[in-house]
Amino acid sequence: MILLLIAIFFISIAFGSIKMSLEEVINALLRNSEYSYVLWNIRITRAIGGILTGAALGVSGAVMQKVLKNPLASPFTLGVSHGAAFGAAFAIIVLGAGKSHSFGSEAVTIFNNYPVVIFAFLGALTSIAIILFLSCFKGASPESIVLAGVALSSLFGSATMFLQYFADDFQVAATVFWTFGDIGKAGWLENKIIFITFLVGITYFYLNRWNFNVLFWGDEIAKSLGVNIKILRLISMFLSALVVSVCISFLGIIGFVGLISPHIIRFLIGDDCRFLIPYSALMGAFLLCLSDFIARTILSPVVLPVGIITSFAGAPMFFYLLIKRRRF
Amino acid sequence: MLEISNICAGYGNKLSIKNISLHFNKGNVYAILGPNGSGKSTLLKTIDKIIKPKEGVVYINKEDVQNLSRKKLAKNIAYLPQKNSTSASSTVFETILLGRKPYIIFEPRQEDLKLVENIIYIFGLKYFSFRNVGELSGGELQKVLIARALAQQPKILLLDEPINHLDPKNQIEILKVLKKITSELGIITIIVLHDLNLAFKFADYFIFMKQGKIYAKGDLSSIEDKIIKEVYDIRVKILNVGRSKLLVIDE
């Protein structure tokens, strides 16, 4: 898995609109050559962004599915992405943040992105807060939490449409453009922030791998085995949603990676969280890097948003797993 | 060692058990008997802090269980609920190893693995060790779950109808093992049973519950036809067979 990831990393940085041989890539990495700038500031940033975001989405999906005991659970099921999309739409349309312009093949570009990022993050946090309130103070069951997530998605979806209805053409285009997940939006700063939240998340998740394994046997057995399930659910949901919120706010919506990565690992090596957690992260990183490579090369020189590729490839993969393995 | 003092507990506003006070001693098997809905499961859940009592206190070594952390409690009490999820896809070995969860700091130690191997041997599960629990029959799974509870090395073992899915041979085997472990390790085993004859054969003390209250309690000598008739609303005769008793339906 790690070897595959390293391979796709090097393929990703070697291929692009400027073609480089393997020797030129190594040269540019080790010394200051004509390709060094492109490599360090565009391709490696992008590839690392892909690895970190994919890993964050993969591990968050695995934890959500475990904690909510629902194979369809992913950070998106809880309405996080719709909350973020609403936040971004609010910033673009109501606050006029992020000026948008149209340039030839790139439909719309958003300048001064940070207010949009901050509001997208706040939108995602609102979803998390509502979900955590339901689960913590109202004692909602995992099933109710998933249903609440579906309801929240619908609510934020319609609120976004309401805003778009009164927006001008550019604002609508900018809002829609924001939702296209694109790893290219990440720079070194964004990658650092994603890395720090991911590190906090995966450390907590890995330290609780035995607790997640016990959860499978039901709440009563988990309690009897010494697991404080309320705290475990609360912190796990908060951290996984937080990790994903940070990614979505910077990069836009990237579907299916969080949902499908844990399913592929479960299909290949089983349910044990000692392996499921780290391998879902690796699988997520690999899938997103691969998808980004496809997005950049399939219609070259046009670079597609990676979210389109993940959703396109993710759905048939999910069907395949569904047919091969009846029980999730 | 385990003492329950004036416990009232239930779900929502409804009390399932009312003013229950009991005392349990080490090395004995206690059978909780009574019709469906008499509060047997609620009593076990209250002892293991799964349900918080509305009134009263559960003491382990004179310490209120509400003041014990989940982890500390798990080193004292193992609980096997009546209904168990079968959606897990772990092997028999991994499932029993989960019983060591309260003791695992980062990864299981060699002695944890050894203990699990030992329990697997005692329960005759050697040939199932690496089989997925999803592929086991109801009875085999139940054996694995009891083994998992014992892997916790508890001082108090709470089992809610643990032999329901087992055939008579396995029922007797399991109860024999439980009785032996209880007296050898000096633990307290509290077991909810519906088969009164098996209870008479293997338990040391009997607690009869009816409508959330203790109707009668005592050792084998204290059991009379009248208690069974009042608790279960059936006519029976209790015969003395050797050192045990046998219940027959009296129609």
C-alpha cells in the first residue's frame, strides 16, 4: 500500500502540462533546475495536498462508519459538506467575499479566497455542532444521528439554493465552482493546517482502535469492557468532522473517498480497527492522488476538478463492492 | 463483596425493579429466576452501571459502583447481555481477546494471549480459533461470548440467559465450567436462567423475582412448590433427587 502510494506520488509529480523525464524530476528535486519551481510549488504541493486530504477523508470515513454503525456513514452523511457549501455560498453571495472572474477554459476563478474558506468552515462546524448537540444532550442513537445528517444536508442544500436564486450569474457560478473539489487550491500553508488536524485526528483514532473494535459488539458489551461510549462517540465524531471540515473548506467537496476507502480495506483485510484505521488513510491518500492524476491528464491540457473523478469512479466501485460482498 | 442496597431502577418513568436489597458472597453461583418482565435483566444492568439506579446503591468491596471508572469496573465485572450483535467479522480468537480490553494499554501482552489460548482450550473452541464468528452457530457463538466474558478475569460475572441457544449437552458443559471456575477462583457468578432444573443442579443460591421485586431467596433447601406456583403461576411438584431437586409439571 505504501509502495503504491509512493509510486503514484512520483507519477503525479512527473506528469503534467510540462513534461519531465524521471531524471529531470530527480534533478529538480535535488538541485536547483529550471523545473524546480514548478515541481516544488505546484506539483509537490498538489500531490502532498492529495495525500493528506485523501488520508483525512479515508480515516474519517472509517471512524464514522464504526462509531455510527452505519456502512453509509461518512463525514458527508452528517451534512458537513452541505454546511460548508452553504457557508461558502453565504460568503460569496451575501458578503460579496471572493471576487469572481471568468477566464476562457477556466470557467470562474475566486480571488481573495480566505473569507470563503472561513465561512465554509463555519458552515461545516454548524453541522457538527447540531449533530453533537443531538447526540450528546438529547442522547440520540447512531441511526437517528445519520437521519439527522440527511435532514441537515437537505436543509443546507435548500438554503444554498435560496441564496443562489437571488444571486447574479457570476456569484452563482462562483458558488458552484467552489463546490468542485480541487486539490490545486491547496498551497503549503493549507497543507500544513490539514496535516496538523489530520495528525491530531489519526492519533486519537489509533489510540482508540481497541475501543472501536469493541463497539461492534453493541453498546452494552462495550460499556462492560470499560469503554466510555458517550465520550468516545462525541470526540470521534467531532474530530473526524473537524478534519474533513478543514479539507472541504480549503479544497471544496470531494465525494466518495471517505465512503469507499474503508469499504475497500474492509473488503481486502477485514474489520479490525488496528488495521482499518491506518489502511483507510493510506487507501484514501492513494485514491485521491490517483484521481487527481487522472483529472490532470485525461483531458490535458484541461485540468478537471478531482471531485468529478472521485464521484465518477467511486460510484461504480461502490456497486462492485456491493455485489461482491453482500453484507457490510 | 457485592451488595445491593434498596435499588430502584428502570427505563424512563417506569420502574422495572423496586427496593431490591441483596448480598452476594464469593465462590457462589446465584441463579436469578422469574417470569419474563420481572426485572432480572434490569437488575444485572444496574449492577454493571449500564443503567443508573433512581434510588439505592450498588457496592463492590464497600465502594459505590457509580464512583468507579468504566475501566476499573470492567476489571471487576464482566457482563454478557441477553441479546448480542452478530455483525462483527472478527475471528473467535480476536473476539475472546477483546475480553482483555480493560487490561490492554497499547497492544495485548504475551500473558493476555496465553490466557485467551487457555480459555479457548477450556471451552473446547480450539478448532474454531481462527474461524470468523459470523460463521458460527448460535450455540458456538454463545460459548465464545461466555469465554470472552471470562477472559476479563472478573471478580463478578453477570450472565443474562447465557445458555438459551445451546443444546442440552453444551448447556451442561458450560454450567459445569462456570460452577468450577466460580468456586476455584472465588468469584461471584450471577446468572439469569429459565430452566429451573438446571438452576437447581448448578446454582448455590436462588433469587426469585416477580413484578420487579424479590419474591423469595435462599439455597436449594428453601425452594418449595408454592414459590414456583406463585412466581410463575404454574402448578408443579418438586421432587428430591439425591442432593438436587427436580421440578415436574403437575397437571
